[in-house]
Amino acid sequence: MKRPPVFKPGVFKPGVFRKRTPRRAHPRLKGLSINHLLPNVLTVLALCAGLTAIRFAIGGQWQAAVVAVVTAAILDALDGRIARLLNGQSKFGAELDSLSDVVSFGVAPALMMYLWALASAGSFGWIAALAYAVCMALRLARFNSRLGAPDLPPWAFNYFTGVPAPAGAGLVLLPMVAGFEVNPALVSHPALVVPWTMGIGLLLVSTLPTFSGKGMRVPTDYVVPALVGVGLLAAFLVAQPWWTLILLGIAYLTTLPFSVRQFRRLQRAAADIQAPAESDAPPAGAPAPAPAPEETKGGAA
């Protein structure tokens, strides 16, 4: 008996199945990626922290206002480093960062100090607050104008010109932070706060070279001790936040003479290296020296 065919003839005739048309590619969305947006998000959060510090200061909540400024400083330190890591640097981000710094580290600390102690000094207190805020704006404008300056020597890239903005905000608030642990009447006297505020403003616009820390590298043998030190610092900030901030501010002030000395040393070393090179160079308009015999064409091998 003959078995029937498994497949009926004509089922798989050519042309029965339609050819699948390729799907149309979806257009790529235009805009910034998350990598480019994340630094700007941190900058906006730092601006919000600075404005929140002003709100707390108006309500007399001084400790919360200081915490808000410290939060803005941490976010400001993160946004630049994250932008460099993610290759998300832009002119827009640099301008936004400066505007945020003016509010968070210029206007907010000036208003905090005025409402806390400078108001009792009358016109002198307001002049000190204005001077500090203006100096902060001038310091940031000078920093922006020197971004990517080609005339900056290589050995000077690890130094700021003047005290940076977050450090200036921390230093000007140092009397207020000290008032959280000692008698506020001792550190809030106008005779102390007015010259202190104006002095920090002068440090902002000064030409004093200060350590930037951007090019700092930790040797391999000191990685574990450095991590232990960071953990201890975090523990002290939780257990004794105000004394820790006071000690950090004093420690930063003590580094200023060392930064100036190190900068001058590098400057002298660069001048000593450059001086022999300039003395060996022929004077302008002098004829070029004759080439050595082995350098002339057709010379002896």
C-alpha cells in the first residue's frame, strides 16, 4: 500500500510567503545625555542649598543654615570632578557653576553673617557684608576669565589665585560656627566680626597662591591610611560637627604660608631652568652658527 506524501505538493511554492520588509529605523533623539546633564543637576542642587541657607538664616536657624552651606560646598566639589570624569564639561556648565557659587558662597554667607552679628554694627556691618559679597563675585569673574589661559605655566596648574569660593564661605562663617560651642557673645562682637568678614573678602580677591588639590596624588603605600583618615573625618563630623569644622578652618589657614612658600620655590626653579636656555640662545639678528663638519652634506662618514 502506498503511503500518502507527508507534505502536500504546492504548499512551498516560490512566492507563497511574502518577503519581510525591513523595519524603518527610529530617529535618534537629539539632546544632551545623562552624562552631560548630571554635573549641571548637581550645580542646581548646590544653588538650591545656598538659597535654603538664606531661608534658614531669616528664620534664625543658624545651625541648619551652616549645614546647607556645607552641603552646597560638597555638591560644588562633586560637580566639577564628575564633569571631568564623564567628559561632560561645557561653557554652559561653567557659567552656571559660577552663578551658583555667587549665591551659595557669596550672597548666602554675607546675609547669614549680617543677620547674625553684623547688623548690630550698623553701617559698618552692612559695608562688611557688601564687601565680602562683591569680593566673591570678583573672585569668580577672575576665575572664569582665566579658564584655559594658554600663558599659565605648567607648574602653576595645581594652585588657585586667592582663596577659592567654598573655602572663603567656610572661613567667613567660622565665628558663627565657633558660637555654637562657646559663648556667642565672645565671637559675635562687631569689633571681631567686621574686620574678619572684610579680611576674608580680601583673601578672595588677593593674588595669594593656594593649594587646589586637583593634581594631588596619593602614593600606593598611603592609600589605606588615607581611606582610614577619611573614615575618621566622617566619624568626627557626625560626633562633633562644629569642633571638626572649626579645626578644618584653622588647618586650612595654616596651609596658606606653606602654599606660598611652595609656589615661590617652584617659581624660582622654573626661572633657574629657563635662564640657561635663554643665555644659550643666539641674540636676535645674529647669523646662524656654521654647522659642524659631520653635519654638512657630503661630509666624511
